[in-house]
Amino acid sequence: MIEKKITCIVCPIGCEIFVKGKGEQIQEMDGYQCNRGMDYAKTEFIAPMRIFTSTVKIKYGCNPIIPVRSNQLIPKNKILECMKVIKSVEVKAPIQEGEIVVANILDTGANIITTTGYDCAF
């Protein structure tokens, strides 16, 4: 059985939630003060998800890199693999905020998009 202490980030209270279980089976959970905290702790225990953020190279831009992020949550255990994919990506200026840089990264259903635009091509 695995025991985890999870600090909830859903609201400012920051409940410390204690979860015991194995795999996808939760045996015990306490410390949450609302259903949103309970749901967050379940997801964090069974299959943690994150928004992926990074930078990619930009050609003809004012800066050598541009910030990017996933447009939805991806499994936490795929973050390092996403970094390997992003490492080889290069975009060209001008580029708009929200443009897709990598579609459906690692078959997660998430797109990697720009978080800002650059229109200062040389």
C-alpha cells in the first residue's frame, strides 16, 4: 500500500490530504474540506496531470526563443518525453499567440501552442 500526502491547490486553503491506496484503488483519504479537494487528491494519487510549459527556438525573431505551453493537461509522467520532442522544434517569426507548434504531442490530445506572438521578423 502507498501513502501520499497531497497538498490541494484548488483553493487558497491548501488542505493537506492524506491518501492510502494501491494503483487505482484508494483505501483511505482524509484531510480534504470540500469535494473539489477530494477530486483533486484522487486524480493526483491515481494519474497526476500537468500543463506543460517550455520554450522553443524561433528563427527571425527579436529573441532566440518563444514561450509555449500545452493547451490542456497532460500526464505528468510524459513531461520529460515532451521536453525531448520540444528540444528539436524551431518556429519562424512572425508568429501569433496561440499558434500550434506541435499538434497532439505524444498522442495525449494536447497541442503545444505559443503563449505570445512575435511580429518583429528581420
